[in-house]
Amino acid sequence: MSYPDPVPQSVPQNQPWTGDEVSPRTLLPAVLLCFFLGTLGIHRFYVGKIGTGVLMILTLGGLGLWTLIDFVVLLVGSFKDKEGRYLKQWT
């Protein structure tokens, strides 16, 4: 007995791609912005996340906790831009 393949062989072209694509934005500016202006969420504006950038301004970076989490996530290379692409390149 054979079962149909649950994973399609090709991704339809009309759907957004959500894999491990690398962002054209670089890590170095994002890390520096987060370190020096993290409580204002400027690094989030840099990667295109305007809404959460405004929330960080209003909460002062979650009183620093949100900024610290973003800084660590940036350093380990797991931070994503607005389109869901990972920031991996330093320069």
C-alpha cells in the first residue's frame, strides 16, 4: 500500500516564501542600533518592523527587557526582518 506524499514537491509561486532566506539588511547596524538606542526601538525601524518599533518607544524597550532579548537574538543570528528573512550577514 502506498500513501501520497504529504509534502508538495514544489512551492507555489504565488505564496510568500517563509524559509531560511537571508535578509539584504546587515547585522552590524542592527546590533549597534540595538546596543545604543535599543530602548527606543530604532533597530526595529531599521529592519522594517515599524509597529513594534513604536511599541518599544512607548514602553522604553519593555523597560529594557525587550531590548536585552532583541540584542541576544541579534547576536545569535535568529532575528528576522519584516519579510521574515533572517539577518545573517555582518557586512
